[in-house]
Amino acid sequence: MPKHALSAPEMIVLKLDNGYNVGIDSSKIARIEVVECRPFREYSLVPTVQFDPSLPLVKVVGTGGTIASRVEYETGAVKPAMTPQDLLELMPELGRIARLEVEVLFNILSENMTPHHWEQIALCVARTIERSDVSGIVIAHGTDTMSYTAAALAFALQNLPYPIVLVGAQRSSDRPSTDAALNFISAVITTLRAPFGEVVVCMHGTPSDTYSLVHRGVKVRKMHSSRRDAFQSINDYPLARVWPLEGRVEVLNRRFIPRKDKDSLRVIARFEPRVALVKAYPGFQPEIIDMLVDRGFKGIVIEGTGLGHINEQSIPSIKRAVELGVAVVMTTQTLFGRVNMNVYLTGRRLLEAGVIPCSDMLPETAFVKLSWVLAQTQDLNEVRKLMLTNFVNEINPIHTPDLYPRWPGT
Amino acid sequence: MPKHALSAPEMIVLKLDNGYNVGIDSSKIARIEVVECRPFREYSLVPTVQFDPSLPLVKVVGTGGTIASRVEYETGAVKPAMTPQDLLELMPELGRIARLEVEVLFNILSENMTPHHWEQIALCVARTIERSDVSGIVIAHGTDTMSYTAAALAFALQNLPYPIVLVGAQRSSDRPSTDAALNFISAVITTLRAPFGEVVVCMHGTPSDTYSLVHRGVKVRKMHSSRRDAFQSINDYPLARVWPLEGRVEVLNRRFIPRKDKDSLRVIARFEPRVALVKAYPGFQPEIIDMLVDRGFKGIVIEGTGLGHINEQSIPSIKRAVELGVAVVMTTQTLFGRVNMNVYLTGRRLLEAGVIPCSDMLPETAFVKLSWVLAQTQDLNEVRKLMLTNFVNEINPIHTPDLYPRWPGT
């Protein structure tokens, strides 16, 4: 692999059979034996092409992540591959589908995203929607926290004229198994051709390069650390399957929000950063709730057990939190299914303490939503009302038995 | 439904069509109209039966939860249904399989379980294993935290002479859809006939009453808040399928730990309660790590994003925690897949800060294991060594592509 001339000039980087890179200190190498030597491969395999001016314009917003980077073989640097020309060279098929315009908002690993970044992305999208020359928006994003950002944009930007599509890659574009191209092309097809007015995630539908799936941004979760089909809809069906070779969007879920007129766009792009997502576990220490309250947190999302429980020792601390004006909401760590706090004593006591039950919202979606709600109001009655309002299908009222995946060998 | 004479004498309780009960204050009822009247049904449908003394003896340990309770129609109280005669009346099929002996250790909702309860259950099981007249052990447990207790017992009790089987119910035994009987009978069959020397969870394998699945205690998770087939193996195959009508155990996973000689039983039944399970999210506030350290927590399990990440702002706090002797371990909130902290910069920096990567261990299992390890040693080098040791297959070295479930419609 090319040397990282600036960051680690003494390291030799080898690409391993498993696709990962390993760095070796060159001062510790006693001998290098050449087993096989191949001729130097030209960097650019695709001739420079021009975009067809008759094609619709898609705005690509760069935020970072694996999809937006490539190793530059001349200099050895890993740098954003985010000019329209870069994207066309990586994915020549794009030249038949759309013209691209790129704005690199920032280039960060997605674990470093914050509510402030969500606001910046939302405002960039809102500005773009106002333009009459743009027909779709694709956001390149790291996969680690992509579903959180998707949920944030879904609440911040409602009544959309076309799908706002988040896309990423689980394998970098210098690996033969990269999923970047298929995902990106599918994302462009989705924003142009899908009938949804929703914020969605578009990622591989299977481990192979056959199709992508479009997931509702408030109902999707990264369910595997490394698979290409890591993203899955939870408590809802994927909105669509995209066949990139055919350029076709196959709608799978009829309960989608349709495209709306541009003028009806609703933008509320603020998020309260003093919200915590707290997981319940046996022996959970109620002092954690007390500490958050005492340090001025405005909201606490509990990822409870089962139908929405936490140990009874925590109830006085939760009661105190609510009395001091902190919003406490309940979700379930089972991920699948719905919170129902009327069945067992613990649930009823938590409701009495003022906990807001979040139905079948994912814990991550409830976290994002509470952050969005608390930026609008800190009146707990209003917070409750907004948390229980179904804005963008973050609550699915209809669970059919087949919404639960089938585990292998069972 | 019978009145709760002691707790709520003024309430009339109705069983609704959906199976749940609703209480109505009798002082607010203006008129009751009798639509249909059926003759009084005798409480006990099964004649009192005796256990066949030639059958093997199974010890049932009661800890609470839905499976261990029933409505007593004479007095109206919900009370533990945990005498051998109770169990036989509820499940007459048991009379052909085993003799039962019951010990009610406690009767708590499983969200109120603590590491101290794990210790008590483990010691009770260890005492029972010493007895030559007992051929199997079944533990009745609430489902909310059953997988945590299963993991705790798996670490506390190694080299087992027969499977230690945790069993519960998602629907109470006063509902037509109860899963209590099928699960309980399957659990008794498992402890007597399965070839495993492991702590396992035995619960419904499908939504209907066909078979149960036996899951390895360290690899199982409640994945749905209400379905009968809520429990699923993650990053591993279920150990077996149990056909209760045939009394048959069908082994599904050949990588099981076989039964061991009684004398080789290894008991380490202590758990450190000052351990926290902390979930990473965008904008995660590093002060949460600082607060836990300052309040004397001994261990922190991070449920990170993707391959095992948390925001870079938290790295100094994590470094400080490790420097002050607090064990910090990393798992992934994707649940499926493995932590790999060598791929991206954030992972490498976390490793440098002293974070211990937990491979494909579930966050909940890593939490229980760290609590178990810290009760043995607080030397961080020792803690690291023990966390990375694969004691009871809590780490699965072999992930095949089909270990990931298939989502409907995809």
C-alpha cells in the first residue's frame, strides 16, 4: 500500500488477504523478498467524463466516513474522494443517472457526530431544498451513528419534496469487497425516483452486490459490526428495495409518507445536547439518575427491560428527576416489540412517577426525538405531548407477527 | 376475575379479550348487566396425583416472575404456584417425566434482580449439585433479566454434571395463550436428557406451541418485549430444540460443553456490584465516565458503536479511569458481529488508553463477566487476562455468514 508520507513515514503498509491493512516499522524489517512483481497499474481506469447536462442534479453532502474516502496511490494519503469527478471515476454508472454537485460539510468519523452536527446537516439540506435546480439529496456518512443522524434529520425536516438519503460503506473503496459503489448509486436512484418524502438510509440488502434496501430513518439500526447488510428496519418493513443495475425502486412498504410540495417544508433544526441514553441492568445504581439530574441534564431516555422496566430502587430517583423538571422516557432494550407499562406493577409505578412511555420507538430514536423536543420546550406537559405525537412514523401502530426476523437454524 | 381481597377490596377485576386484566373501582359502577352466566368451574381439573417414585428427581428453584405465579380463584390472590403439586396440576404431563422438588429462594420481579441474587441462586445450585439424588435443576425466573442471570450462573458454576435450565413465561398461566407449560416441560426434559454441561435458557422457539429452543446462557438475549419466541441466540446457534410431546432433545449446535463429572464442579459465586453498563451515542458526555470513576465504580462496560467506538472526546476520561484502576471494556451496540478496534483510528486510540476489547460478547454478558472478574481480582492486568479468556463459550471464534437472522421482506 502507499506510504503515509506525513503521518508515519517510517511505516510500511501491507494489504492483507482479509482486506485490512497492517503497518510495520521499516526499521524492524531485516529482509524483504520479492515473491511476485506485477506491472504498475494506472490510477485512473476510467477516462475523464463529463456529466450530461440534461440529467437531473443531485446534491451530495459529505460528512465523512468510509464511503467518502479513498487511498490516493500517488501520494499515499487517505483523503476524501468527494469531488464530482472523484465520484464519477469510482462509479462511472452515475454518469447515466444524474449530475452531481458536492458540498463537503465536514469530514469526521461518525462516532464523533454531535447534535450540533445534526443541526448543520439539517440546515444545509433545508437550504438545498429551496433551490429549484436540485432534484435530490444524498448524504455520505459514517455508518457507526448513521441511524442517529437519520432520525435527527427526519424530525428536523418534515414535509419533504424528495427522499433525503443517507448512505455509507462498511468496507472502504480500496477493498475488493467494498459496498461503496452499489450503495451510492442506489442512494442517487432513491432520491430521484422513490415516491417518499422521508429521510431514509440506503445500504446493502444482502451480503452480495444484488440490491440495496431503503430504511425509514426513524426505524433503522446498525445490527452488525461488519456485515455489508448491517442496517435493518426494526418494528417496520423497509420502505423499498433498489436494483441499481436496472435503476429501479421497488416499494416494499405502502405505509410511506409521500413527497410533499416544496413550500410545505417544515424545519426545526435544533437539538438539546444535555440528554442521556441510559441502559437498565440488574443492580442498576439509581445514583446515576441522581448524578445526571444534579449536573443539569434536561432529559433521560431509559433503555429498560422487557415491557419497559427498571429496578424499583430507581423509582424514587426517577420521581425526583421528574419533580425537578427533567423529562424521563422509557424504551426497551429488546429493540423489537413495544413498551407496555400497564401490565406489571413496576411499569405502573414508573408511569405514576411521570415516565413517558415511547411505544415501539427504538431507544436511539427516542434519544434523538427527546433531544429535538427539549430544544423546543422544557415544559414537561408539552414534552409528553410531543413525545407521544407520531411525527414521521417513528411509532408503528401496526405490528404483524412476521415483523420479527427469523433466526437461522430455528 | 377473583377479587384481590387484601390489596384492593374495592376493585372489580375483568379479564379482557386481549388477555390482560383491568381493574374498575366498584364505587364507580352504576349498573352491571348479566349477559351470560356459566356454571362455576371447579378450580382443580386434575385429580390429585402422586409422583412415580421410580422417576428421576428434578429440583425446581423459584425466583419469581410470570411463570411462577397464578391467580388463586378461591381467595383472589396472585400467589406463587410453586409447590410440586401446583406444578403437577398445571402440567399433568410432568408426572410421566420426573419427580419434582421445589425450593422458593425468593419471589421477585426479575427487573429487581441484583448481583447479590445471582450469588444466592448460584450457591443454591451448587448445594443441589452435591446431592446424589437430584438429576437436574430448573430455575423459574422472570424474563426481563433472565439472560443476565443465565450469564452470571454460567460464569459462577463451571464443569456442570447436567444443564442448569432457566425458564420463564411471556404470558401468565391464567391466559389461554400462556407459554408457561410448554416452556417448563421442555426445561425439565432438557435438564434430564440434554448432553450439555452448560447453563442454558429454555423458551418458546416459535410463536406457536410446537417446540422450545435451548440457548447458551452467555449467548442469549430477550429480543422482543412480548412475543413468546422473544429469546434468541446472538452470534451463536441455539444448542438444541426440544419437542415436549415426544420428550425429545434435538441437538442443533455441536460446539457444546459436555456434561462433566460432579467432582470437577468449579464454583466462584461472587459478583462486584460497582460495575456500570454505559451506552455510547452521538454527543456522549465524557463527564458520565468521570462521575462513575469519582464515585468508586470498579468497572465500566461500554456498549460502543460499530466495531467498538465511542466519541474521541471521551478518550481522556477513559484514559484517566484506567490510570485510576478502573477496568473499561468495549462491546458493540450492533449486538451482532465482533468488536475490532484495530481497523479505525478511534479504536486504536481506545486500545492505547487501556480499553479491553470483548470480541463478540454481548454487552450484557460482558457486564456480568466483568462483575464476576472484578470480584476475583482488581489488578487490571489480571482483569484483562480473565476478560479475554473464553471460559464458557462466551466468545464464539467462528462466525459463519448464516449466523445473522433474515429480516422479513428483505
